[in-house]
Amino acid sequence: MRAITARDRDAGVDGLTLTDVPYPHAAENDVIVRVHAAGFTPGELDWPGTWTDRAGRDRTPSVPGHELSGVVVELGYGTTGLTVGQRVFGLTDWTRNGSLAEYTAVEARNLAPLAADVDHTVAAALPISGLTAWQGLFDHGRLTTGQTVLVHGAAGGVGSIAVQLAREAGARVIGTGRAGDRDVALGLGAQKFLDLGADDLRDAGEVDVVFDVIGGEILERSTGLVRPGGTLVTIAMPPTVQPDDGRAVFFVVEPDRALLAELARRLQDGRLKPIVGDVRPLSETASAFARHRRTPGKTIIRVADEEG
């Protein structure tokens, strides 16, 4: 089968190649998925799990990509909850071969059923962004109805989902980003937008939750906006400063089948709309990874065109 492989950590994007690799083995509680669409995170070539397994052993050549939508074609021993022929979407393991391949082995618990009327390309844009936004807002940020949340990167993959979820929960949403992101953020439901290049961040006033995806100076400046008892949540880096009378939380997204299913219901009935940007074939994955590229929405790799 064909897959994108990474063989040389020092080569970065230039080390990604489209090659023939062995068909994956379905271990206990695994399924094999025929991948129709896959998502990736540009920075994942720097993640240790891209290059080593859970025991720290080199596992190159490795297949990157951790988001997928496709169809189950095989069940491993003991696998329950999914069936052959079922449409699914979700996450691959951080330290195993990923989604940028025609077929991949995934723990069944990391996948959720996908309705027939949801496009694979749209579904593949949701797992990391959707789970991260939900866990950041509600599990770590404890956001509730009537509170105010400041979402950095409100037009990005994670931020755009966070804006929609927070609005649905009855929160007041302030979004930030570049000037060109204003219309997108407001269109998603943000009631106010701050241009990080021109506006004063202090114009946000006090907020109950800050959801940060940027880190650095923006993270530090945001700390002073958290009102007493509030929370600063970040996925960018462990915070070096704390709110005066609040919490600061850094977290890494975790797979959650039940939550994926909840997100899928919102996707199906139109309450949640991931922003899909470029859609590229598998052969153009390396150029899609290039860091200098900045396109609206999440870039998705189309691996297969037909069901079956």
C-alpha cells in the first residue's frame, strides 16, 4: 500500500516521501481503517512520538498524521463496538504509524461512528481540533453559561471550534487573531474581535477563561486578564506565569470515543462547522506540511475518493 513516510528527523519536511509500505497488522483491540481523508499537525515532525515508540525505540520509517476519516475493513482480536464496513473518524496513536496512508491500524477506542451524510473530508478536520477545544473549554477551563472566554487564534483549527462550542454553551466569546481573521471569527459567533497586531489586548477586559493556542508573549500578557477564580488554559507551552487569583493549565489532547460521538452529532446537524482549507492528494503531502504556508482552515489530505 502507499503511505507518506518520514525517515530522517534532521531533514524535516524534505524527508517526507510517498512510498510502498507493508499492509498494517491489526493487534488486539485494533481495527484496520481504509483511510479516505487524513489530517495532520505541521509541527508533528518535531514530536518525539513521530520517531520513537512508547518504549523510546526508533521506529523509522514512520507514517505521520493523526486524524482520519474512513471505513473499517478489518477487526483485531477482541475488538468490540465497531464493525467491518462501518464509517468512522478519530485519532491514531501518537507513537504508531498514522493516517497518511491508504490503510492504518487504530485502537478501536480512539474512533467513533460517522454518519453516512457527513463527508470524510470534513470529518477528518475535526478530531484533534474538536477534542482539544472541548477539553480545553469544559474539562480544564470549566466554562459555564454566562461566563466570558477569550479565544486566541479564533479563526484557526482549534480556535474556530472553541468559538462555536463556547457560544453554544451560552458563553460570551472574545476572539483574537490577525486582522484578516475578523470576519471569520465574528461569523462563527464571537461577539468581539481583537487584532493581535493592532489592538490592545487589555481591551478584552476581565474574562473567566483564556484559551491560548499561541504561547510566548501572548500567553504572558493574557494572564492579567483572568478574573479571580478564573482559568488560563493553553496548549502551546507550560505557562511560566500564573493568574494572581486563578489557575493556569497546560494540557495535551486525549482520545475520547464518547466525546468524538458527541462532536459527530453536532457536525451532522449543522451546529459545528470545521473550516476546511486546502484539500490535497496524498502525493502532495510534503508541500502541505511546509511551515511557510498559511491558508484559511485546516489542510486535509484526500487519500481515497470512493467508499468501499
